Amino acid sequence: MRERSHEKGRKYQRQVRDWLDKRPFLGCESDAFGNTYDVSRNATMIGNISYDISMHLKKNHETVKILYVECKYRDEITGKINLEFHQFLFDSYNAFTNAKNDDATAAQFCFVSNIPPTDLHLFMRDTHKYIFEKFERENKELNDKYFHRFVDRIHVLILSKAILGVE
């Protein structure tokens, strides 16, 4: 059963990569270049944290940002994604604060799932407050020097099978 679930997640990741590739994102052209499941997996790492997909974000054919994408697939009826979303926030903060300055400056992070976290509306309403409270609740340290720069780099996409155009 676990293997079947893993394969569904892997398939979803491919579908997300194909959907995002060559699509505008954050006002830039996107171009996938790293995938955790092939030889380009090192390109999915920042600050010793690995993501599922990485993408060049370009303006005038010049890379101006790097998007690190974490994909999670869950059953649309019974699945929950909250713990994975919170872990993505913690991991992305660690990646951002542990990365070389140039890498951190260019980094953007995106959580993609087929179902939303149950409290996504709170995240969308006040991202700074939401992330601060999650870190505080888990006794995770936040550095003011990085926090506001980090929060502005966190994005969430909910991509259902219908949006991806797959069954």
C-alpha cells in the first residue's frame, strides 16, 4: 500500500512539474531544471534541504530567481496535509537561513498539493502571523534578520487533478 501511495506522489510530482514548466510564475518565465528523482537532484537542494523540483525563474531569458517546489499528494476525500505543510515551512526557513547569501537572495519556496491545509485561510490572511505562531508553538527559533525576508518567499499552490488536466 505504501509503495502505491509513493508512486501516486511521484506521478503527481511529474504532473506538477509539467504544468509549471514554461508557465509564468511570480512575473517570470519558468523553466524546470532539477528533479529529486533523477540525476539533476543536486539542483533541488538549498541550505542542505532537498526539494522535489527546482525551476529557473527568468526575465528576458536571464535567471533572476530559483523556485524550490515541494509536492504532496493526498487522497482528496480522507487525506490531510497539515503536518507536511508545517514541515515545509520549518524546512524552508532552515534552507533559507543556511544557504549562501546569493542563493538565499534568489530563492523562492512553493508548497504544492492537491488538497489545501485545513487552515490555509489563516495563512493567506496573515502569512507573517501564521508562520510566527507555528514556529512559536513548536519552540522553533526565528531570527528577525531573516524572518520578514523569508516570509515573503513562501507560496502555496493547490493543484487538483482537474486543474492539471489529468485523471
